Amino acid sequence: MPDVTEIVRALAAEGIRARLDEPMRTHTSLRVGGAADCFVAPENEAQIIRTARLCREVGMPLCVIGNGTNLLVSDEGIAGVTMQIGAAFSDIKANGFTVEATCGAPLVSLCRFAAERGLAGLAFAGGIPGTVGGAIVMNAGAYGGEVRDVLQSVRVLDADGEIRTLAAGECGFGYRMSRFQAEPQRILLSAVFALHPGDREEIFAEMRAHNEARRQSQPLDLPNAGSAFRRPADGRAAAQMIDECGLKGTAVGGAAVSEKHAGFFVNRGGATAADFEALLSLVQRRVQEESGVLLEPEYRRLGGRHGSE
């Protein structure tokens, strides 16, 4: 792999600011993770394109993240360049019954924007953290709705440097799944959502009800990354299976199964990524022993032995 300082100099020559040895615990909701060799937060789409091109030209690994709300970054950090598409990409605009958002926009901001204009279809997502891009990659969902239900199209930067528009039907959506998980070289830029007319107050009321349900049932007061495991294929709730094994409160180092919601793992303080990995394995083993079901982690793992993508 090329010397990372060379890519930093090349980025600087393009007017793109980069930082060496950036601690990823400051960019993840779990508050764990080692350092990224090189960390870039582009300020506009042209900088995204130039960063990807430079990495491609010199053979430098490139990892793209959003707000880090579903990430488990290794204590060993992330090799190569880590690019965060975040606050600089928060544009949202409406056109009739469609809403277009750049992929760094917070999903909750998109939902509020739509609700304020009496556009229905996104209330299910009003409390889901993370960015629009991250929500598309994961096909985020809650309360019976999923991103694929409302996505019309997405603009992506392909591995060859070309910008293409993909219809929702081309995104390979499944349960907490999209083609972009297997194709991390595609960088999501913006997306269009197809909504429908609704009553503004009713939409906000639905969002408030969902958010109150979250506050009552989820450990929002402690660092977490949402559901630790995907729903098993048989439709049972992973949280219920974990609870039935008596695992609430089980801890490895600073990582623990939430006492409030068994499907959430929390950082009680001082946790490492290794603590979370060990806790994932412990819970998987116990649930499989009790039920025969091997739970599949929902976290996106980055760095270390998992590579940079």
C-alpha cells in the first residue's frame, strides 16, 4: 500500500484537507475504534470525486462512512483513507411529491422536512439516527416501514469515476440489506424519495409516538449502535431470544447487553471494539445453544481483520 503521507500531500494539492491518525471513536456512536490512517471530510461533491480518483490512481484503500451510528471499528483502526460524508452534504429540497436529499443529510432532518410540507411516507424513520446514505445502504426501517418503500432513485459515483442514477429496483434491497454493502466502491451522493400527500399534524403525531416508544424501550442514554443483530430468518425477535437466555446486563469489559432492551449493546464506559466483538460472540453462542439459531450481527464492521470495507 502506498505511503499514506503521499496521499495526504496529493489531497492537499487538490485543496482537500486530510488528517492523519484520526481516532475513530470520535466518529462512531459506540465510541470505540482505533485510528484511521487518513481521514477526509469533503466539503463538496467535487472533493468526493477527486478523493476517490486519487485513491484509485495510487491503489489506496478507500472506506466511506456517514455518521457512524451502525459501525463497529476495530481497535486496530482503518488502513488507507476514510472519507466521511456528513454535515457538508445536508441539502434537502422538495419538488411536488418528491424530496431530494444529499446523502450526508441526517435522516431525521429529511423526515421533519417532509412532514413540515405535509408529505407522508417517512414517519417510520423519524427517530432513526444516521445519514440518508447510511439508511439506504442498510435499508433502514422501523415500525413497519423501510427505506426501499419510499426511495425512488439514488445517484452514485461508481468505481470507474462515473456518476450514475440507479432506480430503487436496481438497489438490491432486502431486510437491512442493499447491493451497496457488497459494492462499497460505489459512493452514494444523493437520493430522491417518492412521497404522498398527508396531514401535517397527523404525520408529526405519528413521529412523536414513534420517538416516545423509542425513549421508553431503548437505551438512548448510553452509547450504542442500534440493534446488535439482524432479525432471524424465522421472524423471531433477536432481542426476545437474547432475553430468554437471561443475557440482559451481561458484560465483557465496558460492553454490555442493555438492561432496557436486550437487542442493544451499550458502552458503559471504557469499552473497546474487542469487548464488543467478544460480547457478540458470547451472545451468539448462548442463543445458538438454547435455540439452534445463529444470530447475524447487524453492525457494519470496519478495519483490522475485517479490512477497510
